[in-house]
Amino acid sequence: MKVDGFVKSGSVSRNGHNNIPQVSNNLNIDLIGDNHIGTAIDTPMRPDAFEKSDEEKMVIIEDRFRDIMETLGLDLTDDSLSGTPQRVAKMYVQEIFNGLNPENKPKISVFENKFNYGEMLVERNINLNSTCEHHFLPIVGKAHVAYIANGQVIGLSKINRIVDYYARRPQVQERLTVQIASELKKILKTEDVAVVIDAKHMCVSSRGIEDESSSTVTAEYGGVFNSKERRDEFLRYVSLGK
Ligand SMILES: [Zn+2]
């Protein structure tokens, strides 16, 4: 197989002559990953995504993760490592990726806006922990959300729950931002929703370009937030007390 400077990652293929697994020379894989290009608003899911139970998924992932660790040369009989495949499987299915399953979507009830509060409501500095879908490394940051009620309001903590639900998936930050905004628009029956996310990507700080200080800001503005005044007002609230 021709090997050039671009061969860093890719799927494994078999070389016809000696049957040794080779890393394929797929430049596109690195291009998409390092530029963090997302391809769709909806999380790309297989049609059979939920045919297996969580328990079945954990058994398979544990098995495959053990293979990864052993391939790296780790000794799984060591006490410190022996439980890792099981811990990773549980963490993937029940914790950091449990937002893939619509059954785990938070149940949100809306209330009538009794106070007729017609101004902007801002929930800022919402903790955000997600995972980059290109490298399976953490995305850590803050989300700031605002809406103007159109007759209906939701409990404040519910905004945090929605952020958390969509964050618990392999993600690209742009898609996460849009998914949170569109869910809130649906629940609150208004276009007047704004979402800003400011986050650090471990795949940028600890590999690739190794930039420790940069963070990525993404924003989605709907309805009145497309006006400069409303947008500036929102951003002023978000920066209060910084
Ligand atoms: Zn990444």
C-alpha cells in the first residue's frame, strides 16, 4: 500500500498479499474531523438504533472496548484496567450518550404565563458537557438561552435539562446549538428563542493543533432575536457579572 504523509487515521482494510491490516489512506476522514464539519441538523441514526436493549449494547461495547485496549497492548489482567471495558460501556450507554434515546428526553410541562411577563427571560451559564462526534473527546462549556414567552412558560430548570439531553450525544457544536433552539421553539410555541454556546473542545486542546486557550462560540437566533436591539440586549445579559 502506498503510504504518504496523510495517513493518520481511517478504517482498517486488508492487504491482499500478506493479510496484515492496513490503515486506509482516507484524507476525507481527517478533513471532516479536523474541520469539525457536521452533515445534518438531526443526529445521524441507524434505522435499527433501538432494536437492542441498553443491556445488550453494554455487553457488545464492553467486548469491543476490551479489544481496543488489548490492541493498544494493555494488560487487562491488571486490577486497575480489568474493569475499564465494563465502565466505559456503562458510561457510554447510560450516561454520556443516553441523550441518543428519545425515551430519555425530559418531560417538559408548560404553564400559562400568568404574570404576563413580556420581556426576555435569560438562563445563562448553563453547564454543558458533551462529546465531539469526530474524536469522542469532551466538549466542555456554557450555554446561554433566552426566550420571550408567547403565552406559555416553562420551569427554569427545564431549560438546563433540555441542554443536557442534547449534549448527551456524540455532537458537533453547531448541531447541538440548533437542536436546543428548535426543541425550545417547539415547546414554547414561539420563534423568539436564542441559544449561544461557548465551549472548549478537548480534541483541539490536547491533539491536532493543541490550542489550549481557544473556545468555540456558536449561536442560533430565532424570531425577534434577529433584530440587532434584541440580540444586543441578550448578549448584554449574558456578559453581566463576567
Ligand atoms: Zn473533535
